[in-house]
Amino acid sequence: MTPALIALIVVALFVVIVLAKSVTIVPQAQAKVVERLGRYSRTLSPGLALLVPFVDRVRATIDLREQVISFPPQPVITADNLQVGIDTVVYFQVTDPRLAVYGIANYITGMEQLTTTTLRNVVGGLNLEGALTGRDGINSQLREVLDGTTGPWGLRVARVEIKAIDPPPSIQDSMEKQMRADRDKRAVILTAEGQRQSAITTAEGQKASAILSAEGKKQAAILEAEAERQSRILRAEGERAALFLQAQGQAKSIETVFQAIHDGKPDQGLLAYQYLQTLPKIAQGDANKMWIVPSEFSKALEGLSRLGGADGEQRSWLDVDASTNGNGGTGAAAAAPAQSLDTSSWFESQLPAAADQPEARIELSSIGVQPGLLAAEMPTPPPLSQVAEDVRSTPPQITAPEEPDQQ
């Protein structure tokens, strides 16, 4: 190979290297920090950029997208002297590539250390239960501290999340026991509450049942008493009507007997005969040990013997003419016909029927039934005083004997 060709190849390689050094391409969502002779020159935005060969150089390429960094568990001591391990996740974004390159040597390491120290400060003032239940407050405090501290580094902290809080195994066992006891307590409370509600509901049902049963018994007792009252009233009315009819019948009987006696015109002999018939009835009885014959007994026998014609002076009252027993007799005895009694009104009662009595009507208002529900209203009977007055004022009806036609 000739020296000229070698020189030409060297010149071509130099030109290629110069062109490679003078041209750079920046990808999207990235930025490049350019230094000129060791000093910051400019920040290249995405696209094609030209550099001065051997004068400008790219110091660092910065990713402008939001980045997520998960830190390993950090041991933290709580206010109640318990050591727990806390995992954190930080979401951040580079807003100024120049500050991210020149503000701190390694912003990832710096953010990790800052997160650890801030987390210990925040959780150190809380007990275990507060740390477990106050994650939102811890996240907010961490974000405020990190965002205020990393601002000069050209970073913006978007969000900080606590991924896990791991207490010691003994504490976890105690927490599980406490949780189990709390759940058992709530189960017992709920069971007792259910039993209480069930007892209250049962008592309410028994109360309502007792009230309804008492109401039913009350209504039944009222109806039974009302029925007994109506029954006694009707029975008393029937007995009163029976006594009244019996008294009326006895009055009719006495009046008829009395009238028959007067019509028959009894004499001394009939009375003596009736007297003799009554004496054996007087002697009857289990308590009669001795019977004294009254003084009138001899007089009655003497009168009876005279009436029988024992002295021969007068005719015996037992002797009856044959013509007086037939239709061919003469005189007053033959002229008087046999009297017939009118018994059509003997068994007539002036009292209203039992169903028409005011006591026989059931007071429907006392048992909650409207009177209009009946098929027909019962007629209003007259007062009992008026009925009794009508009965007293009604004279006994006795038919007088008819006189025979005088021919």
C-alpha cells in the first residue's frame, strides 16, 4: 500500500470521527446535559443536535418520565418501643436535568436516605396501632418533606406510599389474638343482642296474645252474663205469667164454685153431710195419737137423722121425685134448665207474649252489634204496669143462665 493511500484512509477516518462527535440524537422524554471544556453549556431537548467536536461533550442523559422507586424494608422504632419494618414506594419526576446532574451526586441514593430518616422521625412519634391505622397521615408527611427537600435537586415528588408495615412475630401473634378476641366479643354481643330482640319480640307477642285473650274472655263473660240475665228475666216473666194464670184460674174456680153453691141453694142437710165427710180427713195424719170428737158432731148426726126422716114427721131429703130427674117434671126445679159455663176466656192471659217482653230483647249495643243488622225490628211491647192494670180491670166473664121462654 502506497503512503498516499494510507494518508487518504487516515483522513477519511478522522472525518468520520469528527462527524460522529459533532452530531447527537436525543430520544423522546429524555434530556442531555452538554459541557463545553468542562463547564455546563446547555441542555439538549429531544431530536437531532450538533456539537463542537472535541470541545462539547454529553455529561449525562436524564429520563424525564415519572419514576417509581421501591426501597427495601427499613427498621423503625415506634413510640411504644416496638421495632417494625416499613416498605416505602416513592413516585418522582426530574423537572430540571441540570440540577439533577449538578445539584447532587446521586439523587436516587439521596432520596432513599432522606426517605428513611423522615420515615423514622414520623413513625417514631406514633405507637404501633397509630402507625398501622394512620398510613394516610404518614404518606402526606413524607411527601411534604421529600418534595420540599428535593426541590433544589430538580426533582418533584408526586406521591409516597407505605407498601407494608411488618411488626415482630410476637406482636403479630398478640395482634391476632386481640383481633380474635375482639371478633369473639362482637359475636357474643351480636348473639346477645339477637337474643334480646328475640325475647322482646316474644314478650310483645305474648303480651298481645294475653291482651287479646283477656279481651275475648271479657267479651265472652259479658255475653254469658247478658245471656244469663236475659234467661233469668224470661224465666221470671214466665213464672210470673204462670202464677198470674194460676191465680186467675183459682179465682175462676172459686167464683164458679161459689156461684154453683148459690145456684144450688144448699140447706142444712147438705152442710151436715159435708161436715161428716170432712171429719175423717181431720183424723188422718201420722202425728194424730188421740182424736176428740167435737160437740157439734152429735148435733150434726141429729140433724142428719131428722133430714133422713127418722122421726116420721117430715120427708127425707134423699127422697127425690121421679119426675124431677126427667123432662116431664113440674115446678121451679123442672123449669130451671142446667146452666152451662163459658170457659172460653179461662185460659186467656192478658200479658203479652214472652218474645214481646222488653226484657227478652238483647241489648245489641252492649256487645258491639248495630241494631240495624237484624233482619227485622221487634215491635215495642206496652209497659208492664199498663198490662197489669188492664188485667186487674178486666172483670171475670161468667155467662148467666138463660131463662126459658114463657109460653
